[in-house]
Amino acid sequence: MEKNYQIKKIMLLKGKLQHVILLNSQGEVFETNCFGEAMKICELLNTNTDSGWKYEIVQILNNK
């Protein structure tokens, strides 16, 4: 089973949690098969957030 990873942003808007999947520079869902890359990006985003949003890794399982 192949694993891919996406990153989601968790925001609090008008008292409700909103989950948003991050996009790449072409407007497509960002996805990688390298957990280390996803972790590095997620840590970078969490360190640099100025709005208090949180970023988490989402694991996608592919049955191939």
C-alpha cells in the first residue's frame, strides 16, 4: 500500500473550525510521497504562522 501526504490548515473562523487542504503553485492539491518533506513543510508553516492557524499532515493510503 502506497502512502502519500497532504497538509491541512486548521482555522477558527466565526467560532467554527475550518479545515483547508493546501495547494501547490499550480492551484492543485499539494501531495508528496515523502513523509520527511511533508513534516518539514508542516513545521515551517507552524513556526511562521502569524494568525495562530495550525497545520497538520494528512496521510492518504493508495491501494495500488
